[in-house]
Amino acid sequence: MSQPVSSPAAEIAVDCDLVRSLLRAQHPDISELPLQEAATGWDNFTFRLGEEMAVRLPRRTATVLQLQHEQKWLPVIAENLPLPVPSPLRLGKPDNQYPWPWSILPWLPGETADVTPIRDDQARPFARFLRALHIPAPADAPANPSRGVPLTHRAASMEERMHRLEQKTSLINSIVWRAWNSGLQTVQGEPATWIHGDLHPRNVLVQSGALSGIIDWADIAAGDRATDLASIWLLLPTIESRESAISEYGNVPSATWLRAVGWAILFGVLLLETGLVDNPAHAKIGAVTLERIAEGPH
């Protein structure tokens, strides 16, 4: 049986001095702007460059292809989206200082939604964003091995995690198990659409309770839109706001919504279990998500 793991370690050290050196070599016209470390995620380092840009660099080999997908495809879909997204402004190349491609992005204002919660009245704008994103993807769109796939592909590892969490928390209850099993039993009969793939609160920006941007598109792929629809339970604070988003999104087969709740459980369980190891912010997101699933709608 697998065990909960901490955040993956970076395979290379990246600091402001290295980023400054890369900028001087490849983008000298902006290389002397103020630079500061902004965030370190599972997959990427982010540095703020001046007031309006950010530099994004992979932390490990396994995520390099994801960054390249983001570089290629986000500009293609960005113009059709009703919320700001960090479509790359410039690209960085590997060199003898740093072995992988990297990006210069616009800096989007706001705080992440786990810090500044979304207001209830943002449910409909968020649903409209999802609807605009979920259009048919071209034949050469990337696939993602863990997002947008049938839930059954994730079932064995997720149920191990759920059984472990049952020993630590009351959040894995009969309502959650029933909703999980309902999602597993559905048949995915819809064509693949574009998906963000990782729409948890730390990838959604908010200003004064209003949506201000959607970031971290490393998992962009063609797949089951239920993966993204799960974000309704990860992000929206009340039953009424979640019902409003579901209504605004429009006509969707009931099986898709059952899978969406299943994906919400998956994200909640992953964030809670891994967060309990070394990331309290993630653990809190996971716990709140599972509480919302118990509340409904489901």
C-alpha cells in the first residue's frame, strides 16, 4: 500500500541570481527590472519581474513537458476566455546555467482564493469561464495521464488514501463514499474538451472577492470536463453559489455532474492527505472541499 508523500523536491536550485543571469543572457532589455521570489509550487518556481511580469521555471524534469504544453496551447485558447490568464509573453531556452525551457508571463493581480475567498456572486462568472474553456480540443491537443481521464483509472490509489484518512478524520463519511461510488459508475460518453486540469483555490486569483485570473496551466489537456467542474465544490462557499454555477453552466448530462463530484472528492482527498504531511494550506483546502461535498449539491 502506498503512503502519503510530501511535496516533491526540486531537482535544481533556482534563486534570484540565477534568474537574473538567464534574463541578462536571453532577454537583456528587461533583465534589470526588480526581481523577487514569489512562489514555489510542486512543479514550478515563480519569480516576480518588475510590476507586470513573472518568470516561471520548472523545478523537476517530470514537469518540463507540461510547461511546453502551456507555452504552446495557452495562447491558442486565451483569447476566448472571459477571465485573465498568464499566456506567455516571451520564452526562455535551456542553456549551461539551467537545463530546461522557461517562460516570462504577465503578472496577474490578486490573491489566491484560499486566502481571499470568492464571493457568492462570482458563481455565474466562474461558470461562464468554465463554459468558454470547455470547447472541443483539436486532435493534436495534449493528453494528461492523471487529469481528464476516467475516474476508474484513479480509483485504486484514491481508495487507499480514503481508507487511510478514515483513520484520521471524520470527513471520509458515508455521503462521500456514496458520491465517490456514484461517480465511478458513470460512463463517459462525451467528446473531450479543453480542460485546465488543476482548478483548485491556489490557482484562482481574487481581488476583493471578485475573480481576477486563472493561473498555472501546466495540466492543460483534452479530457473529461468533469475534472474542471469539480472546482465548483473546491471554490464556491455556499450551497446556493454552487447551485447557481451549475445552473449557469448549462445543460450537462447528470452523469457528468456525478463525475464532477467524484473529481472534487479526488482533489479533496489528495490535498488533505498530502497537506497533512507538510502543507497546512493544502490540508485546509482538502478538508473544506470534503465538507462542501457532504453539504451538497450532489
